[in-house]
Amino acid sequence: MEYRIEHDSMGEVKVPADKYWAAQTERSHENFKIGEGIEVMPREITHAFGILKKAAAVANNKLKSEKMTDEKLSAITKACDEVISGKLNEHFPLVVWQTGSGTQSNMNANEVIANRGNEIAGKKILHPNDDINMSQSSNDTFPTAMSIAAVLGIEDKVIPALEKLIATFKKLEEDNEGIVKSGRTHLQDATPIKFSQEISGWRTSLEKDKKLLEIALPELKELALGGTAVGTGLNAPKGFDVEVAKAVSEITGKTFITAPNKFHALTSKDEIVFAHGALKALACDLMKIANDVR
């Protein structure tokens, strides 16, 4: 394998020549061998980083175009689109085991987008920290990536699949309306029940699970981005948080807003825990239905 030499505050580090990541990513890659190739950071998070980095560049271009020029924005946008599409997945090798706040994953995104963006531009115009991470911190980007990934996963994958299964159960209810069977309790036959009634119980469970997920979504759509390191928004231009949320909304087609309290958004992920509870309820209901069918 061929390598190139990258530099950081600790000195030189060898990086595979055919990869877009740089020194910060390589340090983490070397320091956290546990789970390598198995417990890789979920691709949904990687793609969400592409979305938020693109949105940040758009907001920075609007609010301080003297630093985020149109030329830089163009290169960043094209590189981010490749991250979002999954084209650059092989350039995100880090595992879920890393230091606090997701700093290494944030820097992985910064380095990959900067190097790929420079390649697209045909010259070195982008710096991982000064340009790709402009007006941001690992402390607000990683929570934002979690929120974006959760919303896209729930709205675009889980709920549509759930609606399809609910519709299937509704049809099964109609098709089996006249069938009477023995109810079962304590592994024994019980009183009679229509098969359609049993199916209606399954359907209602899923409808309630869907409602719980929908309740979770508005809270997940509040973004920490703009809080920077500790929630004060230091080093971000005024209005950046609002503009970047608008940009994320335009990119995803979802309605995201800036979190009203960044101190909470950076330090607590209550909405993730709540959504996880709703997903766990769905998983339990699906297991129960599967056991009933069995």
C-alpha cells in the first residue's frame, strides 16, 4: 500500500495515498482498533454529516461570503453531495468507539470534504477546519447528525414500512371476517374469537406505534447546529443557526428548525431516548405478532 505524509500538531502521520481522510482521522483509526471493520460509524450518520456540512456552507456563504466564497461553496457542495449519496463511504473508516463528542467523526467529514473539494476545484482552496468546519464545533455537529439521521430513518424508512404492514393487516381483516377460531391463553384453547378480531389487535398495535413515532419527530427536528462549542454560538455569525436549519430543510425536504435552547441541545439527547423508546415499543409489538402467528 502506498502512503502520503500528513501533519498535525503532534507531527507526521502516514495516511493511505488513495484515501481522502487526513491526520486527525488517521490518529483515531490507529488509536481505536476495537470494532474495526465491524462497528463502523453508521452510514446514516456519515450521510447526515454530508447534509449538515453542505447546509453550513450555504449558511456561511449567505452570512459571510467574504470567507465562504461562491467558489468554495461550489466545491464543498459537490463533495458533500458525494458524501450524501454514499459514493465516499470507503473514506469514512472510523468506528463508534472514539473520544467524547464525536470529534473524530466530525474531523473525518471535514478532511474528506476538504480534500475531495480541492480535487474537484483543481486547486487547494479548502481547509478542513477553517472552511468545512466554519461556524461549527464537534459539540453541535454530532448531535445534529444524530437528529438528521433519526428523522430520515423514521420518516423515510420506518413509517412507510409500518404503513404498508398496517394496510396489509386491514386487508387481512376483511378477507378473514367470517372465520371463527379458538382463542388462546396460557398455551390452552380459550373462548371463540374471530380471526379478523385478532388481526385488528395487531393492526391497532402498529397504529399506536406509528403515532408514538410521529409524536417523537417534532422534537428530533430541533437542531443543535449553531450552538458551536458550549451553546453560546461563539464564532458563528448572527443568524447562522436559523439559516443552517433552513438549508438542512431544503436539502432533505423535511422541516427542521433551530433548537430554542442550545445549552440543552448540546448536552442532552432526550428526544433521541424518547424516539428509541417508541422504536423499542414497535420492536416488541412486532415480536409479539410474530409469536402469535407462530
